Amino acid sequence: MRPTVRSVMIVAVVGLTATTLAWRFGVSSVTEQAEKVFQGRTEALMAEIERSTTAYEHMLRGTQALFETLPAVSRTQFRRYVEALRITENFPGIKGIGFAAVLTRTERDAHIAAVRGEGFPSYDLKPKEDRDIYSAVVFVEPFVQNREVLGFDMWSEPVRRAAMIRARDTGLPAASGYVTSLQTKEANSDSSSGFLLYLPLYRENMPTGTVEERRAALRGFIYSPLRVKELMKSVVERQYPRPDRFTSIAIFDATGGADPKQLYQSENLTDGMSAARSKPRFSVEAARDLYGANWLLRFESTPEFEQSIDYSGAHTLLAAGLMATALLSFLVLSIGQRQAMADEANERMSLMTRELAHRVKNTLAVVQSIATRSLSDGRNVEEAREVFSKRLHALARAHTLLLDSSWSGAPLRELVQAELEAFGARAIVSGPDVQLSAGTAQTLALILHELATNAVKYGAMSNSTGRVSVRWNVVGRGRNAVCRFEWQESGGPPVNEPTRRGFGQTLLRQSLAHGPDSQPKITFAAEGLRYEFSAPLAAISADESDELTLPD
């Protein structure tokens, strides 16, 4: 793996990991804070429930004090006392206050007669069955709303009786389990469900130190029916003046270990112990002992509360982290790419320096060889200098073509045309495109120069009618392809084979490729000089060597 890619991957992985951890921490912090807010709401509501029930207990104790202070409480006194309490305004959920007298079987008839004498001719105990103990409702206010309970024997009903026994034996307030209102007009109303709170009333000047003494001294019960729905409505309204859409509340009565019975549920919670909607994110369950009754309170967050949780900070952090990771990764990638480009450029520069040194060395060797042979063929200084100069120009033209292709080779056609340019229309050049290797191009450039020089001095170009035809073709395909080259002069004076072999003649007889079939052929015919060679195309076009080899 390239170092740049590895560095970018490390930066990306570290950045994404850090961003993810930071985002999760932000979400967790916001969720934790929301949970604390929700728990604070539930604790405030539970505290308000306890304050409300404590206030109701104090109200019953005030009524108890009324009976303990006055020798005999009349109905008028009781009514005025209850009216002064203004229970509808001050004690929401309470539907009345009453007194239930405890009677024995022997006291029953006298009691019925006494109440009938107070203006209630149809008064009787309900139900009418004979029992050893009765606890008949004698006083109840407001009377109009609670007329139906007058004479009801609460001792006859098991749920109420259980609470009354606890209150009698402990001397403390006792709450009943789940009950339904006795008022006929509300019997089928959801708001009629609730519980009763009892406070025992003992006879004056009788000991109450033990359970047996309290049972013997029992005079009756101060009680009050409470409607849980109205109670909870007032609790929530006191805690949150605006409608509470954030907390769902359900209350269940689990007294006696039986299946819990629902006492209350807020409007945004479905019936039953399990909510029909999706599982809430936050929930709190708390068991409370309410004057001996076991209440199970369930608080759940509503969709409105969960939607109000502001995760924008965490999401902004996520977006910023992703953007920073992307920018940093791009920066590292850019730096890495620039460093790689710089390294590559340095490598190319080093290669070019070595290549240049090699080419300069080779070129100087070639120049030295040309100079040596040009000056050693019996010419005077002026002639040798001219020959040497023209040979260098031929080599320079080949170098120019090679530089145009970054020394990868030179086109045979351009090499020939450059050398024969001075001949104009008297020179005919034809042949397919062939790309010569650098070494072949330099050697052939000198060969063409020697041929052109000889043509001007001794051959077809020495008069006004001579011509030069340069042709080549490729025979075969693939690795078997052979390039055939021919220089043919015509129209010039007769030519003779030189008696002395100098540098030029030696160069013309040098093979451009290895192998016996690659040896050049020179014919000194009467009609003109003909120079030709055949060489494998691969040998002259794909030669890995770029060095020019001159004859010794």
C-alpha cells in the first residue's frame, strides 16, 4: 500500500472514530440530561401526590376533632363545618365527608328509630341482613350528591371492611383498595372509581393503648371518598399550570397481592398495564404505601417529550467532525501527492542527470572518433575542418529528431528528408513509416550524410541532370518483418569504386544489425551508385541501446 494512501486511511479512521465517539457522547449526554429532567418531573408529581393525600388526612383529622370536641354533633353543625371547608375548591377529588357509626345487633333498632325521628322516615341499614357489627353512614355532606349512601353499612363490603379494620386496630388513617362509587347516577362512570380514606373515632375517656382497647373504644369512622382521576388532574395542574403533554401517568391498586387494578390513567396512555404504543424511551415505576394501600405508580415519557429532546448540538458535532475529517484527509492526500510528485520529479531529475552524463560522454566519444577519422584521411586542415563540420551537422540533425521524441527514436522518413533537403525535386523519397531506434538513427544519419556528400562530389548530384532515389519497404509481419532500404543514383557521371578506403567507405560498409543478411551492399554501376541493406525491423526499431557505434 502506498504511504500516501496509508496515511489518508489512518487519518480517516482516527477522525471517524473520534467523531463517532464524540457524537455518541453528545447524544448520551443529551439523553442523560433528558432522563434527569423526566425523573425530576416524576419525583415532583409523586411529591405532589403525597402532599395532597396528607392534606386530605389533615382534613379528616379536623373533622375528627369536631366530634371529639362537641358532646353531640348535630347534622346542622356537621353540614356547616363541611361547607366551611369548601372541599370542592380546596380538596379536588373528594366527593364528600361522612361519619359511619359502629353498631351492634342490639343497638340496630334503636339507631334506626333515632335517625327516622330526625326527618328520614324511610331510613334503614343497607343491606338488611342480620350481622353482629354494623358501620352505618349517619352523616354525609354534601348531602344532595351523597344521599344514596345514607344508611349504607360499610362493614358489609370486604374492601371497605379491610381498611376499617386496619384503621380501628392501628388508630391511624387507612385507605381502602379499589372501589366504585355507590351513587347510582355515577355507577357506570369512569370517574366513579377511587378509594376511601378512613380515620377511627374512639369514645371519650376510654383507653386506646392496645388493639383490644381500641376495638372496645371504637365509636365509628370519619371517612372520605376520593376520586383518583380528579385528584390526579388537580395534582398535575398544580405542578404544571399548562397542560402536561410530556408525562403519561398510570396508577394501579395492588393491595392484598391480587392482580393490580387500575385506578387512574392519563389521557395519553392506553388502557391496561401495558401501553399499546411503542415502548417509551423513559419510564419510572414506583411502589407507594398509601395509608396501608399498595399503589403502583407508572410514569412514561410521551412522544411529545421525546421529540422535544434537542440533539442538534450532537448532530452539529457529528457534521463538523465529518467535515473536519474529510478536510484533513484531503489535506494529507494533497500533501502526500505533492510529496510523491516531488519524489518522482527528483527521481526523474536524477535519471535525466545520469542519462545526460551518459549521452554527453557517448556524444563526445563519437565527436572524437569523427574528428580523428576526418583529420587522418590525408586531407589538409581546411578540407578536414569542412568535412568534420558537415559530419557534425548530420549528427546534430539526428539528435534534433531524437530530442523531439525524448530520445525514444526518430522517423526514417524525416531523417532521409532532412539530409536530402538541399537536393529539392531531384531527390525522390518513398517508403512506409518506420521508427528507428536512437542508435540506428544516429548511425544512419552519418551514412546518409556520406552518401549525399559522395553524390555531390562524384555522383548524380555532381551535374545538373542527376537524380537520387531513396526507397524502403517492410517485408513480412511480426517478429519476421524485415526492412529493406535502397539508395539509387542515376543520371550522373560514371562512378568507380574507390581505391582507398577512408572513414566514409568504412562507415557505409558497417552493418546496422547483427547477422549475415544485414551486411550492406554497395554497387558501383555505370548508371550510378546503389547502396542497399536489409535488417530485421525489430533490430533497428526496438534497439534498447541508444549508443552510436562507429567503425574503427
